[in-house]
Amino acid sequence: MKYNFDEIIDRQHTNALARDGFRQSLFKGNEDLKLHCPDEELVSMWIADMDFAVPPAVIEGIKKRLEHPIFGYTLAYEESYFDAFIIWAKKYYNWDVERGHIVHIPGGGGGGGGGGGGGGRAYFYISGCDSCSL
């Protein structure tokens, strides 16, 4: 799949922290503070937020999920979920992870979102994996 990283997407007036909320977040709303460039030219490299479009496959996946009328807490139970992690760990870290070594831990960490304070993140705990070290 080709991806156009040169496409410019206007994020102003979308409540994006990197565009609409940075003055409130960084400067306590000081509208009089003068920067070295106009606000719309500021490159916001201080936040993990990208100005790239979401890939179509992700949008389609979200649309499909939205067709179900209940948005409860969920976990991934399909083996393909764990298989994808095992392949990723081998490809990027050369780890030989066995399915039985993986424990899925939903949530955790800091951040907003869900009742557990995990912000929708998911973590893997890998036990008994001799090759799993960074």
C-alpha cells in the first residue's frame, strides 16, 4: 500500500491539542505571547500526534466495529491476535515467543480513558522467554 506523506491535512478547528489547544496547554492560554512564527506554521513535535491521514484499513475496521450497538469493555480472544504479536516480535526483535508465554494485560499505565485509567492501551507480559530481552 502506498501512502502519501506529503498530503497536508488542515487540523485547525478540530480540537486537536497540537493545533487548537497548544496555547492553553503550554502557555496557560496566553494569546498575547508572540512566537517566532504564526501559530498555523508551528510544527508541533512535542506531542505524539501526527498530521497523517489514518490508513483506509483502520477507518474500515472502526466503521465495522461501530455497526454493533454496544461499546463495552473488550479483549481480543482470537488466536490471530496473538499470532500477529508473535510474528511482530520475531521480525523486529528476533524473539522466539510461544503462545503460552503471553499474558494479555488490558489497560494499565497512565492516561485518560476507561475506568482502569489505561486509555485503551494493551500490554503483553511475556514469561519464560529466554530470547526476549532488549
